[in-house]
Amino acid sequence: MKKLNAQGMKMTIFFLLLSAPVFATRGLSTKFAEVEVKGLKIGRTYSLQDLVNFPLRISNTGNEAIDIKVSVWPPRHGEGKTGYEPIPNINWIHLSQSTFTIYPGMDGVTDVVISVPNDPKLLGRRFIAYLWSESQNKGFLGVGLKSRLLISISSQKPTAEELKKKFVQKRVANLNFSFAPMEALADNVPVGKKIKLKNFRADIKLSNPNDSSYHFRVIPVGIWETSIDAPSGFQAAPDPKWLRVPKETFKAEGFTFTPLNLELKIPDKPEYRGKAFMLLVRAEILEQDIPAYAYGKIFVRTKK
């Protein structure tokens, strides 16, 4: 359980940072397994993205695109928690985006906005609600994730000044970008030498299918920073910096594919010879309020 302070406010938020293995099936995962929000004032509206940069993020770790619908539910039989009441009205919780298509290796992201009615009867009480992220695809019936949201209301009334600032701007993440192809294989790669992956037919491009231009950042990341697993026969590269993106930040015009010109240098060590590694690059749109990521997979087999 990790405790964060929300921008100096008398409010604390607790995150259970898990990949939700109990609920995750067929390539879906989330770190939003359980979130506890404490010290909320009546009559005020709170955004988890604005306060602590923690929106609901769902990762598609499978091999097929999934259409997801997120809905809010009160606890059902056996889903309660001691000391918490079922949320009186699910309309307390608003999602900036409730439906989206998540492509393989990408995230679906939505802000979670909590509006507490200005009712003194709520002072000092605690409530529980669930966010249910469910696939809408035929053949994927029942595939989804449950995220538990715990809400504790402050016993103190808000000041007049606090009530004036109750408005929260709603934000939506643009998920319409990807890598092309989303994975590439470089075979018979030498160690101890910097190579250009395009010479091994393993370079990938950033696809911007929008009609507007955006600024992107593409960086290598460790597999352990994501919910993506290396497939059978490959292991996670111990250092993501083996991979280099010569130009990490760039502008991509609409309807374009931007080559990344990836470079790779694996140290010349015996334990790296004759091995198979997976590395990741991550892309995001810089103009976006809520970070949304796309991942590209680079598979490498080294010379013996």
C-alpha cells in the first residue's frame, strides 16, 4: 500500500499497486486494483488525474484489439468491505471516457472524477464502489477487470472558498496512435557493437493516423515498468538503454509514419552471447493531459 499526499490538501489517497491477477484474464491488467481516497469534502469534486496523476489505466497484454466499456457499480453480494457502506448513488463517480478500443501493447486511460453531494449527513462516512472494465467483443464474454474504489468523507464541512473551487476540468486521452509494426525481430545480432536495427529489418515506425499533427516522445523502457511479459524463448533485456532512440521527441504530421531509426548496442559479455532478448519502446503524445502509452516490442537474438 502506497500513501501519497494530494498537492498539500488535507486529503490522502492510498493505492494498492497490483496487476490485479485475481481479476485479469486474457491479456488485460491494471494497477488500479484498489484505491482509497480519504478526506474528501462534501460539495466538492475531485479528479484522481489532477490530484495525484493516477487515472484508471487498463493494459492490453494480449494479441488482439479489445473494445472496453467501463461502468460504475455498487458492491454486490460478497463484495463489501467492513466499515464501508455501498455508494448511495453511482452518479457520484464520472469517467472522462467510458468506452475505448485498446490495441495490443497499448493502454486504455480514463480519469476518475468523484463529486460528493453537499449534504451534511455524509460527514465522516465511508463508501465503496466498483469500476467494472468489461470487453464488448464477441467471443470475449466475461473478460474484464474489477477495480475497487474506497471513499472516505471528511467530518469537517468545506469552507465557502473551497466550495467556490469545486469545478474540475474533465480530460480525455487520445489513444489513436501506435507503432507499425508493433513488433520486430533482429536475428544474429553481434554484441559489443552499435548497430542500426533498420539494417536488420527490425526498425519500427510511429503511426499517427489522426488528421492533426502531434508532438510525440518515444523512449526505451524496462519490461518491469509495464504489465507486458516476454514470450516463451525470450527474456527481458536487463538494461533498456541497450536500445537508443536517436530523436526521442519529434513532431509527427497527420496521417504519417515516422521512422525511429533505432540503434542497439549490447555489451560484449559471455552471458549475452547466443541469447534471445525482448526490449520495449514507449510512445506518448506530449499535448495530452492524461498520459496514454503505446508500446513497441523489439526481439533480438544475438550471435554465439
